[in-house]
Amino acid sequence: GWSAPPSNPEDVPEYPFGITRTRTKINVGFLPIYSKFRKDGTKATTIIKRITGNKDVFVRELRAQLRLPVHKNPRLDAIRWRASGTILEIQGNHVRPVKYWLAGLGF
């Protein structure tokens, strides 16, 4: 769903990372967080796009918010970067909690 962007961009606190909203409407956009279902709908993943700034801090904060542990084997980790580090993929459907978290931060 849609959540209202901050009325004044200067009102957003300074974070080491950011999310740029889509440009689907004039001056109002959506948070670029999507769900994707594979293998006949049995495997759900969450896709986050348009991440800017310090991506390591973003992943660390996201892990804490979703309570996802760091796996010893990077290939089995629940969070994975795709497309040259511009798209983040999370195992499972976490669209709603991620959107609430980012909207609560002011993005």
C-alpha cells in the first residue's frame, strides 16, 4: 500500500542510508518494496529497490527490525544483494513490516 511521503524533505532525520520513492505520481510516490513469488507460489521473496547511502548500515538495521540472523554461509543468508548491489532480496514475504519501518523513519 501507499504511505504518505514526508511533507517537507528537510523534516526527515539524517540517516546513513535512504530510500528514494518511485515517481509514479506527481510529487507523490510509493516505497519501492515488492513481493515476488517463485516455484508455483511456494517461495516468497521481498525485493527492496532504490537504496542509497551506506548499504551495510541499512542491512544491519533491517536485520534487527526483522529479527533475521546472520548466516555463516553467505549463500544461505536470508538477505542477498542482486543486480550489482542495487537491489536487495530477502527470503520470505516481509513487505508490510519493511514498509511500516521505513515509513516510520520518515521515508
